[in-house]
Amino acid sequence: MTGQNSPQTTLILGVGNIIMGDEGFGVHVVQRLKELNLNDNSIRIEEGGVGGFNLLGSLEGMKRLIVVDVMMTDIKPGEVCLFRPGPDLAEPGKRIISFHQVGVLELVQMWSLLGYEPEVFFLVTRPEKLEWGTELSAPVRSAATKAVSLLEKMCHDNFARLERSLETCSS
């Protein structure tokens, strides 16, 4: 880990709607990470929730962004996948007609336009259920435990093994 006066270089951003069951996966993960007191000034752990445009300033000075979220992929609920998004990554069928519909993928594109170009990674699971409630389904709770463990290991080795942890995810 880096020293006390080092600038923050990695943002772990948990996104999702905490009152829509598995949609809150990213927020649950970063809440648990915060409890670990990683005590590293080079890492910032932030709950993004459904912040939309409010998150635009979050990347200032960051060299690495790890977005923790749910995604409709071919993996099973309960599994996690870490990947680097390609330039064509988009939510299938999504058409933005209001500023309230801005999601994390659009924010990553906007950050680039503003001159913030950190390395971007996604750590995702597939939701089992998206319905009103604050609890994660059993498989997604298991995925949260796996995600916390993986991120904790990455933080402790200062992300040295990040590239080796990348997987191919279908979306």
C-alpha cells in the first residue's frame, strides 16, 4: 500500500438502486468494503447509488475506476466478473430521453469528453430479481461476498494483479 500523503488514484464506485433488490449490489459491496477500513489514501470507495450527473466530478485526479454493478450478462447470479469495457458497451435497447436516465455507462463516456480518462473496469454480477426491497437474493448476496473479497485482495496488493483478474463477460 502507498503512504499516507499519496494522492487518491483509484475510485471503487458502487452503483445501483438500493431499494430494488439485486439492483443494489454495487452499493452493498462498497458499504461492506468501507467497513474493512482499508486505510489507503490512494483508494477512494464511494456509494454512487443512482447519482447520475451528480457523479460527474467523482473522477477528478483518478487514474483507475472500478464500477461495481449488476449487468445482464451470460454469467449466473452469484458469479462475479471483472472486465474492461469496450467502446461499444451499451445497455441493450436503452434510449435516453431524459437527464434522469443517465447511467454509469453514459457517465464513463461523458467523463472522457471532460478529459477524465482513467482505466475503467467493471466488476459485475447478474441480478436474480429486480423488485422492491432492500435485501439481495441469496445468489447475489454470495456474489457480494466474492466481490468484497476480490476487491480487498486487489487493494492490499495495490492492484498489481488487476490485469490477471480480468475475464471475458458476455453482455
